[in-house]
Amino acid sequence: MPDLTIPTILSLAAADAINPCELAILLLVLINILFYNPNNLKKVLYAGLAFILSVFVMYFIYGLVIIQFFKVITVLTAVRLYIYKGFAVLAIILGILNIKDYISYKPGSLATEMPMSFRPKVKKIISSITGVKGAIFLGAFVTLFLLPCTMGPYIIASGILSVMDIVKVLPWLALYNFIFVLPMLLITLIVYFGVSKIENIQTWKDRNIRKLHLIAGILTMLVGLLILIGWI
């Protein structure tokens, strides 16, 4: 593997992790559970952890499927180089779209946020979540049907990892997914230990959403450029 594998995977995972889409869904889950259990922070903690674990497991499985798909395609040596360069172009495009959201933000932007048409349905589902079981279901639902709209960095990372044996891929995929869920884990713990209220975190996210897109855009575009010039 290239020497830049670690920073490459970490950069893509970080760009994926700060996507406002996942953070917004987790905050809505915590707000709803806290509404039904105002004096039971442990239930909020367990539900938050259940949601995160469900997302982690489903996203991990997604990664394995994507990697296997790329393994099948790249058996054809003639197209391998073109596919690899295609990852670079995809990363650059995603970077540009995120930077565009920093310059001129519009909720539900293509490939960077959950489409606006999905949001009322998601909020309706979230409003019915009152505990751990519901949080597990929502985590799986979100990963299966909504996160694919914004999982560009994951596709690129999976493509890069597809040149490795599947056994060697597992720790890399675990690392990516740990970085991916880390902000959600921190938010859940911050709420549980009373470091900050959910409303304050929601306000911070809304106030800094353009900056989050900028950071994600820079990281993703940088990876794309490095692939394109052959440094990765």
C-alpha cells in the first residue's frame, strides 16, 4: 500500500464524519428521546449509543459490499487505472460541491446533504423513536436509505482499499468507521455528562454548517488531487 494510506483514509473519514446530515439526525434522535424521558439521561445515552452502533455496523457492511464490487471490476487490469483515476475525479467534484456550499449554502444540496424531499419523512420517523430499539432501527434505516446520498468519500476510500486482501481491509474499514461515528459519539457523551445542552450543540452546528462543508471540501479535494498526480 502507498505510504499515504493512513492520512488518505483519515482525511476521507473526517470529511465523511463532519457531514451535517448525520449530526442533524443524531441530534433529533436525542432531542426526541429526551422529550419523552426528561429525567432519564441514561436512556438518552443508551439510545444514542444504540443509534451509533447501528450506523457503524451497517456502514461497515456497506463498505465490504462496495470493496467487493470494486474487486470484481478491477480484475480487469485494463480498466483498473481508469477506475482509480475516476476516484480522483469523484473526490475533486465532491470537494467542489462542498466548497460551493460554503460560498453559497443551500440546504439539501446535491451529494453533500440529505435531499429536502426526504426530511419530512425522516422527522416523522424520528418523532416515533422513544428508546433503544427504535434508535437501532433508525440507525439501520438511515444508513440503508439516506446516507448513500452523501457517502462519496466512503466510496472513494473503499475503492482505494479494494486492492488489499479482504482480511487486511477489515482494520482499515474499522478505523474509517470509527472516525466516521466519532463526532456522533462525542455529542452523545457531551449531552449525557451535561457538558452542553442539545439545543446549544444544534445551534453550534447550524451556525458553523458552512465551515463544516468547507473543511470537508478541502479534505476531499486534496485527496482527489493527490490521487490524480500519482502521490497516492
